[in-house]
Amino acid sequence: MKNMLETCTKRSIIRKCRSTNRCLWMAVLVLLAFCSGAHAADKPGASYILGAEDVIEIMVRNHDDLNRVLTIRPDGKITLPRINEIKAAGKTASALAAEIQAQLEKSLNHAEVTVSVKEVHPRRVRVLGAVKTAGTYELKPNWRFMDLVAVAGGLSTKSVRISGRVVRAGKVIPFSVEQAVLKPGSAANVPLQPDDLVILDQQDITKQVHVVGQVKTPGAYDLEEGLNPVSLIAETGGATTNAILSKVYVLRGAAQIPMDLQAVLMDGKENTSITQFKFQPGDVLVVPENQARYSIMGQVTKPGYYSLPEKQREATVLKALATAGGQLLDSDLSKAAITRTEDGQSTVVPVNIEAMIKGDVPDNIVLRADDVLYIPQAPDPQVHVIGKVNKPGAYDLKPGLTLMSLFAEAGSAASGASLRKAYVLRDGTQTPINLYAALIGGNPDKTVTDFKLQSGDVLVIPDVSNQVNIIGQVNKPGVFDLDDTLTPASLIGQAGGIIEDKAALSKAFVMRQGTQTPLNLQSVLGDGTPDPTVANFKFQPGDVLVVPESQVRYAVLGQVNKPGYYSYPEKKGEATILNALSEAGGQAADSDLSKAGIVRVVNGQAVSIPVDINRMLKKAGPGSQMELQPGDVLYIPARGAKTSLLPLLGPIAVLLGGL
């Protein structure tokens, strides 16, 4: 670090710091170098439970002969002089230290014992066989068989088809996988120990039945005790929407056994001939597809063909519309129709779905096989925009269209537009709309936000060419209407006020036809003693009021919360050291305010001025009003810093002084 400080001479810093930002970065790097330190390696926490093969270090104060580095034996014990064997596994390091200390104090006075963990031995278990991801896993505290199954991705087949055993220290412990799954709290859910090997053997079962057709997971299923058509379909994940449950049958050899599952599965009715049906190996349960269909076309979310429900009451128009995902936003539900073919003749049945939804007419029209329900598209409604916009014309009245989005689609205001005097024309009536408050003022009223456009509305943007502009360090730069009452102060007020600590009010000017007219706004907005020439300045159409950014700076570096450059206040008496410290977010926790300093350029040379800010804070007298000068660098050192960085900040002060 010393060599680095010696090489960072004033000349090298001035040469490398081509901008004030780079100088600040150099200073920050130097400060960070003082604060660097090493991080301690991670250790097991105080709650860590010791286990077999963990390496621990035992220290007994003033008894070096008892100090040991030991590995916990597989039986969980360690051996120590004066104590012999003691159980270590299953305890925290602090608990083991307390137990050893209690034993030693039987023969030693005031034995102080500490135990620390040097190495941690991983505890692992292995699982082989009928799991989705066999392998080795780290054993967690209090793990049982089902916890291991969970991290291994679950069983790869039914638990009834798996036999389990644990190989532990040369012994084989069998257990019931089925009982462990059904009753996780039972002894079948075996507690695991480090180095256990869990073997899951899958048994072959040849007695199976098959399910084909309209179910979610067709395939072969084990023929278990109590299996019936209802429970078998449940195992497949249930029937699809295209299934016709009244036509289900079991294929046994060449024979078909009919199974009307409609009433059982859909209505919950009891049917003992079905619930007590006994499958035989090789049976095939067939769930046929419903061939009766209707279609929905036009302005719906999911147009297409749909199976006609077996229950007639489930095939009404509104239920069919819901099945197709509902209508689109541009649909005309009042003019829907059903095309129906009977005896080779097509007829059209008008359907007012809008009235059905409102409850004005009942939803009692039932669809039939091959019916086509058609939802037409509504005519496109439109609104118009005229006047001083960039793209006047007609626009579609789309869902969600607001006054603001319509104005944006019309290309926003053209030159000479009066946003304050906009209005909507509807059926010969004018509704005033203050778009200026919404777009420029950022404070739209409900007249704008809650206005509901209707087809045929006309948004009118009048032409008012008398306007002035304001740009620069104000909160809302833009274009404002010119009237006889407009003054520099009221114009800045409409623009949201100046941006504090950035605006150079004394350097403001008006741009008029390429000519700059100085306008010292500091006397109007800053000192409270307005210059009548400025206060009563008369704007002309097309004037541009420019509020430039202050280029005069000072810096606050070191142990503060927001180190950096700050604009020098134009108002006298505002650039005190305490105000500068406050603007920089206050001092950091490790700062030394009593050894602060100012680096100031005098006759081209940087000089250091010691400052005791602690004394300023305590006395709060005249000394606390000590002011910085343009280009000053206020530096707050770290507490206990042995090397002063003030000389290195000299080049930064030189650069600041030249801004």
C-alpha cells in the first residue's frame, strides 16, 4: 500500500484523470484499499450435530497434555485421558465441551474446555431399485425411508409391487414399502442411518386388465383386489370430454359386457352390478368416443367441433358458448343463429344470446347433433379526431380505447394546438376536455380518465398559436399557452418549478429568433428582492426560456454516505460545511469528523485546511457557518487512519477549480 501511495503522485493523477468522474473513481479506489480485509473461512454453525468420522479439536486451558485432535469413531465415541470413553456423536460441540469439562473437574480445578469442528464427514445413504432416480444422497437429520424416496423422484411403480430391505453394517432389515407409503408414521417408514443401503425390489405381476379409448391414460393396469370399472377409470385419470359413458363395455374374449357408467360417474347413483363387477385377467375395458357432435363458429375464443353431451340439459346454448371459451370482444351476441338440418332440409334458428345472458329470455334452447351455432362479428364502431393533431381522421373504437390512447394514435398535438381548450363533440353537445393537465401537468381529472368514448364521438383540438417554451432545469419542460398574465415566475410554476441544486437561475436567458436575452431569475426566485425588469418581462409567441444547469461544483469525499460532486449554491450563506455534509448524506459510521479537511486551490496551488467538524456540531456558533468555496474538496477521513489522503486530493481540487 505504501508503494502505491508513493507512485500516485500529483503529476500522474493529473495526467490520468481526464475527467472529474475518473478523478473521483481514483479517490474511491484509494479509500477502498484502506478498508480491505480477509474473510474468515466458513465453519459449521453452533447448532451442528457431531457425527461419526467428524474430526474435532479439544483444548483444555493450562493443560496442554490433554489437548487432542480426534476423529469420532464409527460407534460415535472418543477416548480422552482421565475420562476414557465418552459419547460425542449426536451432540453439539458446546454440549460435548460442557460434558468433558464436568468429567475433568472431578480431578482438576477450574478446567476450561473448548471443542471445535475441524472436519465434517459427509453422511450419505444409497438407494437402488424401483425409484425414478437411484443413487447416493446426503443424509439429512431425522430422515426416514419416505424422505429418501422423495429426493429420489418417487417410486417407479406401485408400492404394492415393491419389497424393501435396508443393508446396515452387514445386516439386512426387511420392511413393507406399501405400509410405509400408506402409514408414514408407522415403523415401516424406517429411520435411516449413515451409510445405509436401501434396496427396492420390483415384483413381476402378470394379472392385468387393459383400458382403451377415451380415458386420459389408457394402458395396462394391475388386477388388484376390489378393482371395479369405476375405480379402474379413476386410475386412468378419468374419462375425456369426448367419452360416451353410457356405451362403455368390457371385452372378455369374444364377448362384450355392457357397462352404463353415465349414471354412476356423472350423477353419483349407486349400481351394485358395476361397483361389484369382478374383472378377470386379460379383460379390456373399452370407453368409446362420442360420435354425436355440434360446432360453434364465428367470434368465439375456441371455434370448432364439440361432443354433444349425453345429458340433454348440458347442451344448452350458454353452456356450449362457455365450452368454446366464450365470445370475443367484437362479437354481436344479439344476432347469433343455429343452423339445423332435419330431413335433409336446413333451417336457421335466430338466437338472442345477449338477452339470455341478461336473463330477459331463458336458456332453454338445446343443441342437437350436427347443429352449427354461429356468433357474428359486430360492426366496427369509429370515433374521429380533428384539429391540431399530426394525424387527424377516423379511428376504430376498440375495446379499452381512452381519450389519452386516442390522442396518441392521432400522432399527438401539432404546432399551435391548445390542449387546455380541447373538447369532445357528441350529438351537437361539447364536453370540455383539459388534455393539458393530463399530458403536461401530470394531474388528469376525472373528466379525462373516466370519459367513455362512444361510436361517432369527435375529439377536437383547437388551434391557438400563442405559445412559449421552457427547457432546462425545470421539473416539467414543455410548451405553454401565452396570455397577458404570463410572467417568468408563473411560467416556471406551470413547469413544475426548478430542479433544486442544479438550476443556475442567475444564468437563465430567453431565446428569441436566434438572440439570447439574459434573465437573472435568481433575483425573482432566490433572494426575495425581485428585479422589476425580470419580474415583469413580456414574452412573445415562440420565445424559449432556458434555465441552464449550474457548472460550479464542490466535492465531498471520504467517509460519507453519498460521496461525489455537488452544485455550488447560488444563494449566499448556503455553502456551509455542515450543509455540504448533510447533502452528502451525513458521515459514515467509521468517520473521524475531528480530522476533516478542505483541499482548496490558491493561486494555482492546492492547500489543505484542517477542519474540526465535531467542534462545529457541539458549538453551533459562528464557526459552524464556515463556507466552502467553488472547487473546494471536503474530505472526511476514516477513524484511526494512519495515512492522510489530503495531498492526493489536490489534483481533484485543481480540476474542480477549472470547471
